[in-house]
Amino acid sequence: MAINGYLVGLALYAREGGVMAGPDGRGLLTELARSIRRASPDRPATDPTGAPPDGSPRPDAQLGGLFPKSE
């Protein structure tokens, strides 16, 4: 799911055959996602280049070569 322009991944690890490996786990993740959405303030979307609307540097700019681009 995306929250304010950020990709958020949720996962639940449960024992095979356990209660949380079925519908109960799905319900837990669904409720967690809803709670995160409700608690997250609405923020303006970024422009197509990914630059934040306030002019601050892109979040990935702080990674400084940690993930070099391959061409």
C-alpha cells in the first residue's frame, strides 16, 4: 500500500497451519493497514520527479550511493 507517496509493505509470519496463517492473519493485516491509513496525516503528493513539495531533498538522496544505479 502507499501512504503519502511511500510504499509500505506489511507481512505476517505464522506457523504453518497456525491460526494466523489463515483468515485471522489476513484480518489482522487488514486492520493494521486501516489503522495506519487512519493515523497517517494527508500530505501533498510529490511531483512526477519525486521531489517533495516543500523543496527538501528527495528521501533517496540521503542514501548517497548505497544503491548505485546500473545502466
